Amino acid sequence: MDNKQSMSFEYFKIEVFIPETHFRPLQRVLQEVGAGHIGQYDSCLSYSRVTGTWRPLKGADPYIGSLNQISEEPELKVEVTVQKKLLEKTLEAVREVHPYEEAVINVIPLYRIGL
């Protein structure tokens, strides 16, 4: 699906992989920008514990880990639904609180939400 097709969707799911130490600031900014608003509820998100692995290459400035060595650390995978009109504002807010040099933030178009 190209970018033009995905932008015809009204809702998106954002997945953010982040250290647990940064979860509360992330939760706060998501609420502030209106992400996670579904029907008569706001602040809706889910998170699960995962393990991330990566290897910083030459020129990287890693938040965690050492150059040319594979790192493995616990992280949280945070998932939140966002309306299209709030997508860019939400991504900017996530980037402001995310500590990683190369943050993993996936944006997935949703065919529908709810039932």
C-alpha cells in the first residue's frame, strides 16, 4: 500500500518501542495530543513487555549499548489508535519524549476500529 492509499484511512495504530523508564512521559504526551480517543473514552492504549535487540554501527550515538556490539534490553511496546487529523501532531509528541537516536515508531492504517 502506498502512502496515498494509507492516508485515505481515518484511523491509524501507532506502535512505539520504548524503555520502560519513558513510559509515563509517553503516556502523558499521548493524552495531551488526543491520541487514544475511542468513542466516549480517552487515554486508551495498551502496552506489553518485549525484548529489543540492535547493533549500533559506525556514526551512531546509542542511548543504550556500544558500537558494533549487539545489545539486548527489555522495552515496552506501546500501541495507541490515532485519528488521521492527529497523526502528525502525535508523531511529533512521541519523538519529543523518546530517548532513542533512531526510535522505532510504526504507523499502521486501520480498516476499522471497534466492532
